[in-house]
Amino acid sequence: MRCLIIGQGIAGTVLAWTLHRRGIEIQVADAGFPTTSSSIAAGIINPVTGKRFVKSWRFDDCYPFAKNVYHQMELAWGTSIWRDIPILRLLETPREINDWAARLSTPGYDQVMAESPSAGSWAGMLPPGLHFGITKNAARVNFPVLLEKFNGLARSEGFHRSERIGPDEAIKMTAQFDFIIFCEGYRAIENQLFPNLPWQLSKGEAILLELDHPDAIAVDQMLKKTLTLVPLGAGLFWAGASFNWTFEDNGPTEAEQRFLEQRLADMVDVPWKVKKRHGAIRPTVKDRRPFLGASPVHPQIYIFNGLGTKGGLLAPFWASHLADHLLEGKPLDKEVDIRRFYS
Ligand SMILES: Cc1cc2nc3c(=O)[nH]c(=O)nc-3n(C[C@H](O)[C@H](O)[C@H](O)COP(=O)(O)OP(=O)(O)OC[C@H]3O[C@@H](n4cnc5c(N)ncnc54)[C@H](O)[C@@H]3O)c2cc1C
């Protein structure tokens, strides 16, 4: 069997890896667009999200799967991709403190949440008067290293193509491939092989910064309130992200960067230096479920997309699910099958 994967973001990379490991002959094409969601994402895996601290959708399926797949990549490439790193959750209002305690007593949540009497490695860098919770089983997936390593492998083994492939070319290429899978991120909104999908694209911005405090180099927890701060080592942090449903392009904007720095000032009590500013468009979807399945126009052409804000957590489980469908004819889960929009 031969498969062509179009797009080498986190979706295309993890799918290509999965098919490659199962002995399928693959080609991976990427147009090399300079700013992509995968290239600027922090790669945070956060088990509990939202104001109500609810477990991420299908977390108990996706988390062990993701950890295992990223570990396999680490073993194969001799590099570090996955880092277990808890999140120190800042709780400010009585309501937040109550909601955290209430959620903690919900069955199944003691594996992912705990109370924290102190600010841990952030002590001395936070404003006074805060309470803390800890999110366990959180992690960071190093997307840039993962993408670069797989790109190197694909080039050295001769299955990488530096090109943009559109729907018409893809249809012609079905003569050479059993399956063609589009993993284009937000650009799929223009792909007429997958019409009328309920995209709800969102732009996110983030900052790479340096905290000016001697203890910043030793921080070993992420920090979350409105933003998440991710320690990258040597006192550098990724801070983000903003959410915007209306935008002109994918570059950083003055207004959102100001917003990020204001939120940052609510979270830390030390000066910082901005090193880099980022913006990108996420492939977010109205019903917040991935898009998997065959084009209603051509049965050999598939989509793997809609990973939204959680590509790191979702990509491995759903790539394997799609591989089971392509290789073994197993049915797609109705929650992710794009036929939910075409029947
Ligand atoms: C600021 C920000 C922070 C984020 N933080 C996190 C986080 O902490 N954790 C997390 O899990 N997720 C996070 N996300 C979301 C995450 O980035 C996405 O879920 C994920 O990266 C989507 O990956 P993708 O492969 O579907 O799309 P993309 O990353 O957009 O990749 C698509 C690829 O396809 C290529 N391409 C597109 N069209 C074509 C074509 N026709 N031919 C050839 N190549 C093509 C592009 O060049 C690109 O390489 C964040 C997103 C943003 C914007």
C-alpha cells in the first residue's frame, strides 16, 4: 500500500510516523509555509481545562497513547520530545478555590489534580495573596524538535517532497497512491474536496521571554492562570496564548501582544525581556472534535485535521484510529468521522 500525506505539521507528522511504523510506503509533502500552528505551539498537554476544570475530551484514551508514541519517537531518534511537567494553577477568587476543591473530590480527578500548599519552584516570583493547585499528568511535547527530526528522517530516506499540493493535483495523484491524506491545518478551509466543514478558525499569539530573576533557571513547573508559562530552560519561557476569532493574517499584533503582557503582569512579579513574538491560526472547529474521513468527492482522498487547541494530545490516538481504518477497514468513530456533516 502507498500513502501520500499532504502537510507536515503535528497531524501529518504523527500520521506519517504511524503509517511508516506499520510498514506502509509513504510520501510526505509540505509547502513550507513559514508560520504554522505546529511551529509556534508550546505543546502543552493539560488534563484539566476551562473555568470549571473539566478533564479534556477523551483524555483517558489519548494521554497514555500520546505518551507512548512520543516515547517511541524519542527511542528511535535518541532525542527528548516528551517532558512530564506539572502545572502550578493560580487560584485567585473564592469561586476558583471552591471549584478546584469541588472538582478534586469528583471521582477520577485525584489522578490529575491536587492541592498545593506552596508556590513550589515559582516561590518568590509571584504576587502575594494567591492560592495554588497542581495539575498532575501534565506534560510538554517539543513540537519543533519532533517536526525537525521527522523532516530529517523523511529527507534522508527519500520520502519527503517540498511542494504544495492542491485538490486537482491530488485527484490526479490517486493513480499512484492508494490513499492521499490532507493534513493542511487551517488552510483546509479552502480545500473544495472537503466542502462545508464547520471550521471556526482561531488565531493565537504567544511570546518567548526571559524572566529576570535568579530562580527562573530552576523553574520546574508550568504556571497557569489566564496564560500558561512554560519553562524552556536557561530562564526562557513560552507565554501564551491569546484567542481571536476575527483576524487579518497570522502575524503578531500590537493589541494582542499588549493583552498578553497585561495578563503576564497579573501572574508574575518580576521583570521580563521579550525575545520573540508569535502568531498563528489554529485549525479549530465548531463542535471541537477532529475531522477524520474520506472526501465526499473522491473515496481515496482523506482528511486528518481539526485538532484545534490540542494537537499534542489528540494527534497520536486519532492518527492510529485513522490508520486502523485505512489499513484494516475498521469503522471510524462517529464523533470524529466527517460523515457527521455529509449525511
Ligand atoms: C499560539 C498557539 C499555541 C498553541 N499551543 C498548543 C499547546 O500548547 N498544545 C497543543 O497541543 N496545541 C497547541 N496549539 C494548537 C496546535 O498548534 C494545533 O492543534 C496543531 O499544531 C495543528 O496541527 P496541524 O498539523 O493540523 O496543522 P499545521 O500546524 O497548520 O500544519 C499544517 C502543515 O501543512 C502544510 N500545508 C498546508 N497546506 C498544504 C498543501 N496544500 N500542500 C503542502 N503542504 C501544505 C503547512 O506548511 C504546515 O506545515 C497552539 C496553537 C497556537 C496558534
